Amino acid sequence: MAESVELPSRLAILPFRNKVLLPGAIIRIRCTSPSSVKLVEQELWQREEKGLIGILPVRDTAEMTTVGPLLSQGVGTDSGERSSKIQVATSESNKPDGKNQQEVIHWHTRGVAARALHLSRGVEKPSGRVTYIVVLEGLCRFTVQELSTRGTYYTARISSLDMNKTEMEQVEQDPEFIALSRQFKATAMELISVLEQKQKTGGRTKVLLETVPVHKLADIFVASFEISFEEQLSMLDSVDLKVRLSKATELVDRHLQSIRVAEKITQKVEGQLSKSQKEFLLRQQMRAIKEELGDNDDDEDDVAALERKMQSAGMPPNIWKHAQRELRRLKKMQPQQPGYNSSRVYLELLADLPWQKASEEHELDLRAAKERLDSDHYGLVKVKQRIIEYLAVRKLKPDARGPVLCFVGPPGVGKTSLASSIASALGRKFVRISLGGVKDEADIRGHRRTYIGSMPGRLIEGLKRVGVSNPVMLLDEIDKTGSDVRGDPASALLEVLDPEQNKTFNDHYLNVPYDLSKVIFVATANRVQPIPPPLLDRMEVIELPGYTPEEKLKIAMRHLIPRVLDQHGLSSEFLEISEAMVKLVIQRYTREAGVRSLERNLAALARAAAVQVAEQEQTIPLSKDMHRLASPLLDSRLADGSEMEMEVIPMGVNNQELSNTFRVASPLVVDEAMLDKVLGPPRYDDKETAERVATAGVSVGLVWTAFGGEVQFVEATAMLGKGDLHLTGQLGDVIKESAQIALTWVRARAADLKLAAAEEINLLQGRDVHIHFPAGAVPKDGPSAGVTMVTSLVSLFSQKRVRADTAMTGEMTLRGLILPVGGIKDKILAAHRYGIKRVILPERNLKDLVEVPTAVLASLEILLAKRMEDVLEQAFEGGCPWRRDSKL
């Protein structure tokens, strides 16, 4: 314990930021800043731990609400006068950010002399910086008379604030001091007793209370509490012993009261726990009493109702054992307990799932199924034939494992409705699960029950909703799943779509195997490329290309117009749309692979007709067979306003006469004027291709997109430059490489194609070439535009225009060979929609023409090319001239 010491007149000062060391308190600090390390070395380390230093509190600039006095005036130093607002590097252990930076701080005028109880020196690696760990004990208070610098740290001329022996004896005789001492000791003893009951300690503290002087005890007790910096400064500035005892008594009493409040809260919580246990016991006794009296109402016992529901669910034996174990656990829980609701919801899911319930399939009639498919869908011969084949196998072998069909095609071609037709033909229920934008694996496999808000996956939820174990399940937009840190849904679908694995599908929430082998899975996608190869290998891909204009016309007349009229409350008696007008809508307002845009345009016409019908004043004309009644009595009664008895004569079952009465005079017939008024001016023109290739350097290509085939124009131009190639149109890496190949081939064949004289073989001498793909907002990539770019460059350099009725597609090698490309059917249909008459295709794509409708092929001239020279020969009017003696 610190004894009275004689302080020197000058002490080295170690600043403590926002912290106070009181006499008798012990603190451990780590010194890393150069100034504090230098102070410890010279004042403590070199004096073998016998030196003394001064601990002086300092305050941040932002915290200027002071309690005690600050150095507010300039004080003398070795180098002259200096203000108390000085730059000082404080000990790193007391800085919030732990960095050696100079900051403006404010010194407190009073501090505590301290000695080192323990010193240890260390070296940081790899910087080699020396650090010290010091254990300091506060001795006595002092006041600063003068602050000065000594090298990198500070020293101060001080004067002690402790009383001498004579003054101490006089104070101890003061009755007020004696009363304050007794009050402090009593409060401190009470605090020690409470701590001793709580922590089973306190013997050493009682010894201190009996042996250490009371004015030193005040500092020791307060130093052990967590109090604010202002309260610590107030205690440090309490030089008067009576003031010090009064403040210490207040702080000890406050700490005692906080401990008692905490004990009250703890006792209250424990009392509530014991109360819930008491309620549980009483509920058990009440249940036993009801059972003895026979007053146990099953309607009120939800758990019993749940148990009966589970018994009738038809679970397999192993799953029934698991469900019974969960049910026993639920019965032991109280509704107020956490986890009760989650366990009950889980058991309700087990009871609701169709473990054995299945749709009763009626006997398959292939003829009726074919008629149903033909009535629901026009065209799609190959697709409907594959469905009939599947139904034939099911008829011969009902338990056969069917393939997973994946319909791939642009939007609006009937992929989803085909899946619904399969369910209708089989007599099964239909459930659709949308996978577009799904990025979480838990959407397929479910969440684990340990998570808050967990739920089963979409497959299990769909089976629960449909209520049978053998529905036709549509996995819509399977190509639009994503992946992130939460997992890959496409990988989770591998188990679902594998007939060898889905017999024991394990949903994370369900946590028991479920048999999905009875489910018929049908998937839809717009593109095959985004689907991972392992998942694609588990499905049979059936491509649904776009419709021809003739097919769109048939679909509109058979399906779209009746459906649109019904949706808008109309009939053919109110609105009449002829085939000629539907053709105009298809040619002028739609250029899509499907029929959704066509249906929207027809709906716009129906809405316009609905407005006219609703606004028209309908009158009920008299029938020709009815004659006016001539009766004086009747006329007089009508004139007098007398009451008349009327008899309602019921009409027959056939109410055709009534409908004829409300029929409008003539139906609204759609003509070209109405098309322009409702749909606006035509969006597409057959003259577009001829107008765009009117100048040299423009060629027409065919590309494939997720929305079907499209016509793509390629424009090339030349200007003064340094022989560079510029590409625009938001192009991908593959198409950029194709452009480089095209330009290289043209430059290499420039003399043979008579694009340049033999001595002037460099086409790019003094000029740049710019190739642009219009519709710059649409990303473009792929190798099939190679022949189109070569044709455009040859047209540019020869100043010869490409035929406006010719489109082309194909990948070209550096040697001029034409390689096959994909999407031939979609591209030819796009050329047919745009009014193209001639299509140049790679020779090796001849086999793909089998899938193109015969009517489309009959309206087009298909030209096959093996080399690039064949393409140029067909692309230009009169052929492309080159030297007869060339070695091409």
C-alpha cells in the first residue's frame, strides 16, 4: 500500500487522455510513442524502477466541459512563455486510434505522482520499435506550478497537495470528519457484504477497511468503480478530506443501489420462470382431471385432430415413425414455448402432403388426345407427334418412367399451353412453378428448420397445393435461374429431374425422403445455352420455332379472335375481323416469332369496338308481326294514368327472339381506316430492305435471338485514315474476330476480285474502314455474320450494290470456306416475314431445311454456298466478277 512519500520539486509528466489515476490505484499501460518511451527509459528504466513520474490528465479539444481547473494561462518554460494549448504526443495506450500523431490537448492543473511496480521492455517486429509495459501505482496528489519540456517529453515544477502529520491530526479530531468517516465505512461495509454474498469474496477488502486510513480508502474504492471522466476529475480535485469523503460516500452508495436494482430484476425474472413452471403443472393436472371426468373434447384438442389427420395421410412406415417422434415432442411442449408453432407447422405439412393420393388416370384414347392437341394448337406437328408417342408408351406401360420434356422456343409460341394440354390428355392435375430469377438453392430444396422463417421448397409446396402425388409439373423458364453465394438452383434440379434419384428427393425443410418419380416434369426455356450441360443432359429438348404468317393467320382466326372477343364481352355480332385485315395486322404491325403481339393488337381493336357498342343507344324495335292494339278503354286508362293489371307471359326455352331484339343494326367491320386509327401508322414496311441496301456497302444478314430469327443489316463505309478497322453496334468478342477475318480475306483477294490493281494491293492505304451493326442498343455476338460482313466490304470497295431481295448467313474461315450455323429454321422464317425472296445458306445446312415448312420453302429461293466466292456470285446482280485465271 502506498505510504507518504517526499516528492521532488520537478517531475517528468506522462499525460493520460480522458483518464485519471487516483492515489492508491494501480494501472497497467503500454507505451509506444517516442515521447512516452523516452520518458520511461530515462525516468524509470535507467533508475531501476526507483524513479517517480507525474500522471497528469489531459482533455480532448472536443470535450471542453470542464469540472476542475485547466492550464488556461501561459506558464514559464525553459525556452520562454508557452500557452497551455500545446502540441503533445500522448501515450499510445490512452489514445483512441492508437497512432502517434500530434494533437492539441488541454492539461489539467492537478495530477498524481506514481511509481513503477513493474517494467517490461519489448521490440516490435519487423519495425524494431521499442515499447514498454508499465504497472504504475498512484501515490499522492500534486499541483502544477510550471510546465516545461525536456527533449521529447514534458516536466513540471510541482508542489504536493497532501497534508502533513500535524494537519492530519487536526482534521481527524474534527467531529464532521469523524461522522463522514463512519458513514463512509458503513456504506463500504454494506457494499462489501453484498459483494461477498454474490461473489463469495470480500475477506481481503474487509482487511483493507480496517487497516488503511479512511482518506486513502476513499480513493481506492472510487478507483475500482466505472465512473465518468468528469467524476474522476472531481475526485482528483477533492483536496479537502471532508469533501473527498462526501463524494466517495455518494459514489459507493450509488454503486450499491445499482447492484440491488440488478438483483431485483434477476429475482423478478426467476419468479416469472417459476410461475410458468407452476402453470405447466396446473395444466397437466387439469388435463388429468378432464380425462377422469370424460370431459376431454376432441374439437378443442387441436393436437389430437392433427394426429388423426396424420394417421389418414398414408405416410410410409419410416416417415410415420419420424412423424410420431415429432408429435410426441409437440405434446410435451406448451403453446407459449418457442419452437411450438414451428413444430406444429412442420407436422401439418407432413399431414397435408399427398403421400399416397394420386389422380385417377382415365383410359388413354390416342385419337381423342390428338384431336385435343389439334384443337388447342395449330401446327407444331413434330411436337404433337412426340407427345402422342409418349402417351402411347404410357398406355402400353403405365408405370414407365417418362422422359423430361424441355420445350425450347421464343416467347409466345405455346410452350406453357402445351404442358397444360399434356395434363388434360392424361387426366392429371397441372401445377406450374416459375423459376425465372431464382438464385437461391433453398427455393428448390427448402430451408433448414433451424432458420427463422424457414419454409419448404417450391416443389414440395406445389405438391401440397395440388394435393396429388402424380401431377404434371411445369418448370417454367428453366434457363433463367441464376447462382450466387446462396447456391445454384440448377445444380439442385439435377436430383429432381433424374429418374434414378428423385425417388428419394430430400427437401431440407421436410428432412425426410419424398418420392417424385410419379411426377411428370415438363420444362420450358427460351434458349438452350444458359442451361448447364449436366442439367440439359437429363432433358429431351424439343424446339418450337416461330410461326409463319400463314400459321399466324390460322391461329388468329381459330383461337385468338374468339378468345379476345370473349375477354371483352363481345361476339361476332358486334365485331367482325376478316382474314384480309388479320393479314395486314401481321404484315404491318407484328414481326415476332410468336403471337403475343398479334393478340395485343387484336385486343386493341376489340377495346375500340367495346367503346362504340357501350356508347350506342340501343332501342327495342317492334316486331313486324305485332300490331297496335286499338281499344278506347285502354287508351282512356292510359290517358288517365289508372292502374292496370299486367300478365307476364313466359317465353320458351329458346331465347333467340330476345337476343335478336338487342342485336345492333350491323356489326362493326374492321377496315384499313380503323387499323390506322386504333393501331396507328404501320410499324413495318416491305420496302425497308430495298431502301436500306440502295447504296453500296450494305448487306442483309440473318441472325438468331432468344425471340426467334431476325434480319440484321450490316453497313460498311470508308474514310481517310491510317488503315484502322472500326466496329460499332455493341458487338461481342466473337463477332469482332469475324470482322477481322472478313477484312483480312477481302484484302488478300483484292486483286482477284478486281478491287485493286496488282501494284496497289493494299486496300487500306490512307483510309479507315468502319463496320456498323444497326440497333446499337441490342447486344450482338456470334460467328454467323461472317459472310454478311465480307459481302458488305466487297460491295463497299467495288461500289456495287447487293441485291435487296437476298439475305445470307454463315460462318467463314480465313481460307474462304463456309461453315454451318444454327437456327436455320428461325432465320428462314424471319426472312419470310421480312419479304426476302432469296436466302444464301451454308451447303452443310441442307439437312436443316427438312424442319422448314413446305409453304415457306416454296416462296423462297434457297441458295447453297460452299465457299465465299459462291456467296458473292449470288449476292450481286449479274454475279461478282473476278479474274478467270485466278487460283481461287
